[in-house]
Amino acid sequence: MTALQTGDVSRLALLFERHHRALFNFFLRLTGDRQASEDLVQDVFLRILKYHATYRPGSQFRAWMYQLARHAYADRRKPATREVPLDALVEEPPSPAPHAPDALHQDQQAALVRRALARLPEDKREVLVLSRYQGLSYEQVGTLLGIEVGAVKVRVYRAVRALRAILLDLSGESSSCRANN
């Protein structure tokens, strides 16, 4: 990033190579829309080029990049849309092939988690995506959201509880738990 700030625009390609997949997955998990996610990734890299002077050398590039990503997302989202389409797929790196029944079960579980994540309110979904899927520390998430680390921990905890409740509802376990009580 420092090289980009000194005028070496070719370094943007290196930054793109390193970070475009993570940004794409971030947006895909937020929007559920592949095309919109691709567009948002492009928008973020245009913003990196446009706002490169605002980056402070020595600070964490990923946190700064995700701040730009949040702004790009906020600028593009539709206020009326609260739920992500359920057919959203997330590009994950290939894993060693497990046995066929195990792979089928894992695929079903992953689809269930994606559906549950799509039903979370946007603020809860965002904090989970940033902390769990994008691997940002609570400190980085706090910086992005403008809140204290303790507040991030509380929000993640509440988001995980909400996600768990949605997962139970989607899998039919919540109704069977209520019937047993």
C-alpha cells in the first residue's frame, strides 16, 4: 500500500490478487448476490485507488480496506431489502474430499448455515461475517464499527445466539424441543 501511495499504481494489482477473494466472500455473505458482490469488489479497489492518501502507513491495511468495503456496501444497498436470497453460494477453497455421505452431510449443513445467516438482521450478520468468516480481530471489528471491543464481543455473542435459534428453527429442532417441554 505504501508503494501505491508513492505513485506505483501497478501495486494495486498485487493488492487485488491478495484480497479480492476475501472481499468477494464478505460481500456475498452480506448480499447473497454474486453479481453485486463482484461489482462491490471492483468498487472497493477503485476506492483504494481514489482514497489511497487516507491510508496511514503502519496501520492495518485489512481493517482500512474493510472500512472502505463497508462504505461501498452502505452506498449500494437497498433499504427495503433485509433478507439475503437463500440460494447464495460462497466460494470456499477446496478441501480434501471426505467420504460421499460425509460430504453430503457437510454440504447440507453449510447450506443450512447460509440460510440461517441470510435470515439474521443485517447488523448481526455483518459482525459475524467480519469476525468469523473474514478473520478480523475484535479490535479490528471495533475500529470498523466505531465501538469498543467489549461491545463487539457482546454483539458477536448475541449474533451467535440469534443464528443458533434460526438454525434450530430451520432444522425443525426448536419445535421438537418445545413439544418435549
